[in-house]
Amino acid sequence: MEVNAARALAGARTCFVGIGLPSTAANLARRTVNPDLVLVYESGTLGSKPTRLPLSIGDGELADTADSVVSVPEMFNYWLQGGRIDIGFLGAAQVDRFANINTTLVHRGPGKPEGRLPGAGGAPEIAANCGQVLMVLRHSRRSFVGALDFVTTLGHGGGPGDRAALGLPGAGPTAVITDLGVLRPDPVTAELVLTELHPGVTLHQVRAATGWDLKEADRIGVTAPPTAAELAALRALKAATADGQAPTVEAPGSRTGGPPVSRTGEALDSRRGETPVSRPADSRHAPTADTPRSRNDA
């Protein structure tokens, strides 16, 4: 899932990045298919090059590694609403057949309070104004629902023509990438259609995990398995996040005694062999498990 999401950013110039799986995919893309990709986060950072996955849009790593930091009003008014961002990359708690998003609340049943979610953040503006929107989330009936409990962010509304009627300049969602496959909007109906399966996944599995009668393309493709290089880059990124440090690579000459360096080119402290001298590790970063290969890697 994460590898295929990263591949979707090949050729893009700018990406407005959401936290979580979208951030993993975007940062992986910079390490694999698109080294020149400019990452933009809604806190005002342009051209961030984090050495690990940020914990939130307010993570200092984003500002420390950015080409520029601007105010939030400038970010939204000039960069986003000005049509200067190619791709918005979003996650979701719920998605419906027209790629509308709910990140506000979920109904928990009679007599129970609503489950509150993080909310909209910048997602409505991202989905409205970016050239196109990619989405990444895990595939289940809990997430892919027949009707949203709340419409937080407009995808394709109720069908073709809704975005144009509202004057939204962006193309809206063009792909939803999951741990089972890839869905794309039908060019006529704007309804999500299954276009690709990941290796080993069946059509029955995808239908069983979808809360509506999912249609499929006339010819369903199969995504290419992750390469060894892609998996290595993904695992190094996750390991760096767990350790709170930059992924390390062997420096030229290190076999003859040269100091190891991070991917940013910083010399590592030889006393510890792990922390960039110019950027000490932050012990507040919560560790995350480095999982073995799974469909999430795909």
C-alpha cells in the first residue's frame, strides 16, 4: 500500500501532505521515485525534507528541514488557493462511493455518544484546490461505507458535475490506494471503481471489505510487487522514526575508518554511532514497530 502510494507521486512537482499514511508515502517517494518532490505541510513549511516521519504538522523536523516557512494564511491563500500545488495527499476515517471523506465523527449506535475524530484540518481546502487528490487508507467496511456519518471533505459530491457546480478548481480525488488494491473514479459516473488488485488479493476480498456494491473496471490490473530497494527505503524510514534519527548509509571510505553519515550527509557521533552531531535525537518521539513485509508495504 505505502509503496504503491509513493509510486503515484512519480512525476509530481509539489505535494500537500497529510499526516499518517500520506506522509509515509510522500516521504518514501522522495527516497525512491521522485527525489525532487517538494513536500508542503499545512503548518507553513515548503520543501520539507524530514529525516524521519513527522509526528504531526507541528513537528519541528518539518521547519528545520524546510526550504522556507511561511504563515498559515499565506500557505492557504497564496500557495493552495492560488493553484500552486499539484497533488494533495489525504487519509480518511470513512470514504463513500464518490470519494467524499469523513474525519469528523462516527455514530456508535443508539444510546451512545458520537465518536469524535480529529476533524477537517486543511483537508476541505486541499481537496478543493489541489490539481488532484490522492487518498490512502486501509480497506474495510468500517472505512468504505455506503453513507458517511458526516461529510467533512468533498470528493465528487453526489456524482458528475457537483464539483464544477460549486466552482471547485481542482480535479478532486483521482485514486484511492488501499492495502487491497486501487480504486479510481469512473470518468462518466464519478463513482469509485476497482482498477487494480495487489498481488495475492482477490476480487471477493475487496467486495467483502466494501460497504457498497463496488463496480470493477472491464480489465483489472495487478500492481507490481515492491522492489527490494523500495522495501529497504521504507523500512529504513520507519526505523529512523522509531529511533528518532536519520536513516544511515555507509559513507564512501567508511570501510577504511571514515565516519558513518546520515542520508542528509551529516557526520554521526562516533561515540554513539547513531545520532547526527548537528541534530541530536529527541527522546520524546514515540517508537513505532518496524513491521515485516505485508500488504501495507505494497
